[in-house]
Amino acid sequence: MAAVLGDSPLTSEAVITDVRDLLSHGEEALAFDAMCSWIYEDALPITRQYHARLVALATEMGTPTSVQRLNELLVD
């Protein structure tokens, strides 16, 4: 999760800090959902490779709804 956060297109230090805080408290699924939500809300473009990593992580964590609409943000 930390690696995916590090590679994310998030630019807001406040959001990144919030996600890291959730991770430090063992709230990985919540941190992942928050990160994906901010990516979507800020309409941040993501590559197909990064999207595939997010989908794999969502599947692994059992949170497929976290990545539902992120395919709208794909760039080639």
C-alpha cells in the first residue's frame, strides 16, 4: 500500500498525510479507499499500469468498489 501511495498522482500533502496516518494505525483498507477517492475527486490522470496495480490491490484487500470509476481517468 505504501508503494502505491508513493507512486500515486496525489499532490496534496494534507491528503497524503491523512492516508499515511490511516496506514500507521493499521487501517489499510480505509487508507486505500481514501486514496482512490481523492484520485477520483481530483480527476487525477493515471496510467493503465498504475490502474492495474490499484485493481490488484483492491482485489487483494477485498475492496473492489474502491477502484470502480478510476478507469475514467486513464491516460495512454
